[in-house]
Amino acid sequence: MKKIILILLASVLFQPAVFAQDTNLTFIYINGSNNNDKKMKDWYIKGVNKLHPVMKKKFEKNAQIKKWAQDNKLVIAETPVIFFWGYNSKTDLDFVKDRLNISKAFSSTLAYEVRSLLTQFLHDAIWVQKTHNMLPILDELNQQVKQQAQNGQNVILYGYSAGTFVTYQYLFYKLPYIDTQKLLSTLTQDEDVLDFVKDNPAKMTCLSALSYDKGNIGVVTNTGRFVLNQDKEQLKENYLKLDEATENYCAPVGAVRGVVNFASPIPLFYSDVADPEYEMNFGNKYMLKYILENGIYYLTVNFREDPLGFPTSRNLTPAQLEERIDLTFDNPTSVVYDNSSVWSKRSALFAHTSYWSARGTFANGVVKSFVNGTKFYYDKEYQDKILKKKSKKAEVL
């Protein structure tokens, strides 16, 4: 009897430790536009808390995702984490609302109502897109990711609406995809600087570490150019502190396992990614290479009825992507995939805010994107089938 009691006691004592070790994948949900008062914040939090259990269940029931999770020793945490930036824009929004109230005295009712609607839905999206507003949010989000990593947690970032701008810029500024030696060799012909860098190799780093205020290697201009620090001695001094800056300002290596963007208007606000003359697209290429080679799934899922759900890009195979960006992927293990045709059965008026009420449909869309995206990238037979179907459709058109 005593032996049985000891066995039962041991099982109770050790169970929490096993649970803590196994539950190591946190979903972080990032809010979108029009979430800057208590009512809207409560609406968003309530929606996430309804969505997350469904999303977790759909992930765990799918055989392919289950295998991916087992291969990577990942188990989804029961509780979602909500990263909320909505209140940050309140001061600026109040300023706009004050001007809106002034216009009420002389505007027609229709003009005022349209102006009010545009303010409600577009202000935060425009506000967060501006670099001086975005960068502090990225730093705050990175602290959240680092804290999760310190607790043994990997993360998947869920960006809703204008929150997709945050996820995109987070990857762009915080992923350590930059080889400083290669970067500097394209920015300067100063042999002294290049020899110094070669003699003092640094770890792969991120844009935030290169351009933080007090120790910058260079700065990003408003035109999208990265301009090198022109003080050579200061440049060398800052370069020697780069590994420390990488530790402080970049995402922990391996912590971000994926991004799911939904209700995404990214192409509407970041159309400059299509401009070959925009210099920061150089960074986008290497960011994409890093994402694919480091197992970071990047999925876009939109309801087809959502008027603000823009497809991020056409789905391309790795070979097609390599040809387009003129880079070679070394052993890619993840996907960048768009699924903007999920049928929510909601009207266009309500589709943008219905990802919570149609949570089962949305969660199925995310799972389908993971599965079909993986097949599209790595299953040659599936690739041929899809490409053949696209070719036939093009012939008909």
C-alpha cells in the first residue's frame, strides 16, 4: 500500500514539469485598426479568446500539422497571448476626430458620415505604417517574443488587418538575415573598413541592430536607402558592439516559427515592394531567403468577401521564386503561401470583422493553407497538377 501511494505521489509531482516542458508553442495575436478604445479592445480580446481554442483544435487534428509539430517537438499552449498596440494611436486619432467635429458644421450629412467612416477604419492603418510610429511597436513586440523565448516558448504571430503591417515589419526589422560583411562590401569601397570587418567577423544581424540610435552602422532614409555611417572611426567602434546590439534588438534565432496574416491589406499600403528601384527590396529578398531556409511558415488567409483582404502575391514554387529574386535557397523547409479565397458566407459589409464569428471556417482556411502550401512547395506531383490547372485556365481566358 505504501509503495502504491509513493508511486501516485511521484506521478502527481512530475506531471506539471512534463506539461511545462511539452507546451512550448505560443500563438501571439496582434490587433488591427479601430481598436483604440476599451469597447473595441474588449471586442478584440473576446474574439481572440473564442478563436484560439478552435485554431488549436484544428491544428492538432490535422495529420500533416501534427507530424510537423511532433518532428519539431512543439505543443500549442492553451492560452493565447495578445499583443495590443491600439491605444498607441489614441492621441493622434483624437486630433483627427476634433477636426472631424469642426467639419460637421458645414459639411453635408453624407460627406460627414463618409469622412467619419474613413477616419474610423483607416486612421490607425495609416498611423502605424509610419516608421516613427512603427519602430517602438516592433521593439515592444520583440520584448514579448524574447520573453517567450526565455521561457522556452516558440511563437507564431497572428496579424489581423493592420496588425499584418506589424508582423511584416517585425520580420523585416527583427529577423537576423543580414550578413554585415556582404552588406558593407556593397556600400563602401574603403579597403580599411572592409579589412577591419573581415578581421572582426560578426554574427548574422537584423536591420534594427544596424540602425539603432546610439550605435548605428547606418540609417534607413525615407526613400528606402540604407546609408552607411560616414564617420569611419565611429563606424568601427559601433561595429565592434554589433553582436551585443544583435542580442538586444533582433529576434532570438529559431523563436519565430510562423506568421499567419488575415484580413490583410498589405498590398494596398506597401505597394512599393513591387518597385525594382526601391532599395529596401534588396532586404526583402534576403528576408524571404531567411524565412524559407529557417522553417518560418508565412501564410496569408483572407475571406473572399473581405473588401480589405488583398492577396499578398501569386503562389510561386521555390524554383519560380529563385528565378524572380535571383537568389538560391539552400534546403528550404517552410513556405510562403497565400489563400485569399476562403468562403466565409458573410456579406462584404461584415466580412472584415467576421473572422471571430466564422472562426471554424477561418481556422480550416489556415490549416488548408499550411497543408496545400507545403504540398505546393515540396510535392512535385501536386505542383504539376496545380500549374497545369493554372495553364488551362489561362488558355481559356
